[in-house]
Amino acid sequence: MIAEKYAEQIAKIRAKYPDKRSTVMPLLYIAQEEYGYVSDEGVAEVAALCELDPTQVRSIAGFYTMYSEKPKGKYWLQVCTDLPCALRGADEFHKQLKEYLGVQEGGTTADGLFTVEHVMCLAACDKAPMLQCNFHFVENLDMDKMKSFIDQWRAEAKANK
């Protein structure tokens, strides 16, 4: 499925890397985006595209924390709670975000839109509280700003149904 749907992206990735094996990680990002996590189907597709055994691809996906091997919400909210961020209010922000969305750590909202997790060090200590949403930084947050982002993302998800 990803080979056809993302043919243009895959061609650009292959142009950057002469060895097919080197395309595993960027192709795993595509599979994760398509399926919401690195599914068995996604692993099989990436393995076929890279001419590797699925076990080799699974070992790469399992090693790196930027790949999720279980389903996540459409918006994967990773809040940095490392010490420098905690000193700037990240722990309290993380707690309030989970309460607002009604989820526990690592949980996903009932509508399937948001998964909230804490992570260690996203290298934006001076902009905390901050989080990474689907690998894009959202910085200098408070709950009012966060509620606006959540409303925006919910509206986008509704419009794209």
C-alpha cells in the first residue's frame, strides 16, 4: 500500500540513499504515518521495499524510540519532563494536559485523536514547557495555548474525515 500511495516520496528517499538498506528508517516513518504506528503490515512493506527480512526491519523499529510499535492517537503528544523542563513547569503542564484530555500516561483519548507521553530531553529546554506533536515542536506552552492547539487539531481531524 505505501509503495503506491507514497511512490513520489519513496523515489526521493531512494535518490538520497544509493543502498536500499539505508532507506529503512525514512520508510518506517512513512509506514508509521500511514498506519498510526509501525504495524506488522508496515514492517512487511518496508522490508519488501528494502529487500530485507521483516525481522531486520522490526529490530530497527524496536530499537529507536521515535517508532511506536503499538497504536497511538492521530496526534502523538510527547511532553519533555527532563529536569531543565521540569524546572520551567513541564511536570505540572504534563499533569494538566493528561487531566484535560482525560488520559493516563501513555493513554489515548476515547476519540483516538491524542496520545500523551512524557519523554526525556527534546533539546528545547529554554522553550519549556514544550512538547513534540508528531515530531514537530510546540514550544513555550501553557494550558490556554495548549487548549487552542487541541481545538485546532480536533477541527482538522473532523474536516479530514
